[in-house]
Amino acid sequence: MPEQHVITPSIVDDFVAPICTGFLDILYQDEDILLINKPSGLLSLSGKNPLNWDSVHYRLVNGQAGVSPPFPEAKLPHRLDYGTSGIMVVGLNAESSKQLNKQFQNRAITKHYIAMLQGWVVKDEGQVIAPIAKDTLLFPLVKICEITGKTAVSDYKVLKRIDQPKRSLVQYMPMTGRTHQLRIHSKEMGHPILGCDLYKNETSEAMAARLLLHASDLFFQHPISGEQIHGHSPCLF
């Protein structure tokens, strides 16, 4: 019997990010860390495509002319999606970056997000439990999969229900940090995040000019002093 070869489709990432005119805002700074506010439409790390050089990390290491100085040792212990805005913590030296990485790995850092969802979410608060796996056929999407997915849990609370059209302003408190977790969990609930280009229905993407997902709060321990820190970035939608 002749040997059979399994053909795996090659993944081509031809995305080129439009120019981001927004700036990184420094919310807090000391010798060891920064708290920054990332604009929507900026990559966290520079992409493999040379056209995708602009990113949070690039701007931190090289500085923003007339806005902020360079931080040559800056490291990102976590990242936000390209379309997501909001707060990020940055390590400014090897030790602080190492300690922040440990806190994220141990799930010792609490993150809050604000999202605008399509329709009215029925329950005032609840929890989405749906395991997430990579979708090897539809990069860069992920999928809900009970067999190969990793545990993913998102707590939520409805802050406001808005009419004309019906929308829900929701606070998310993710218990895990999977790729695209809040975006796919929102769609799993039947209420996609407005402006999301990946996890959407027939009308939800066109209801906003950007992804309406904002990282509003970080609660963590200062990597050097041990002080409890609460960083906040106001949501503008």
C-alpha cells in the first residue's frame, strides 16, 4: 500500500497594519515599571512583515519624538490585541520584567476590561466557560473546542443596557488569558463585541469603527517593592 502524505495548509499572514496616529500615553513611571495606555490600532510587538514595524515595543525602545523618551530595556510581560486599547504594564529592567512575568504566569494579576456588545445581555452578571483552541485552518482565528481546547473562563457584569440600537456595556474579568478569549466568548454568548472583524455576525462589525474592547484596570504587586498597585485607564466609549 503506497505511503500517504497528509497535506497541511500553509498559513499566510498578509495583514499590514494601517498607520496608527495615536500615541502611547504614560500613566505611571518609576525606575522599574511603566503603566501605559495603548491606542486601538497599534500592534503590541512588531510583526514579521517588515511593513509592520510600528508597535508598542518599538515605540518604547526607540521613544516617541516630542512625546516620550526611549526605554531601551523595556519588556512587555503581557500584550493586547491590535484593536484593543487600554492599560499595559511594562518592565524597565531584567529583574522587574522577570517578576512581572511570574505574576502573569501564576495568574496573580487581575485584569478588567470594558466591552460594548451587540444586543442586550439578559443576565446582569455571569460567567462564560468555553475551552479555546487554535484554528489551524483559519489563522489567526481560534475556536471553541471541548476536545483540544484549553480551559477559558470569563466573568462578566452588565454596566448599562443602551437602546437604538440595542447594546450592552459590559465589564469583563477574565480568569484565564487565552488568545482572543473575550472576543470569542462574547460571540459564544450571542453578543459579539462591536467592531470585531474576526468573531462577528452579519451586522456587529459595521456597528463601530474600531473594536470596542478596552483594558481598563490592572491589579498587581510591584515587582521590586512588593506594593499593591492598581492601574486604571478610563474607557472612552
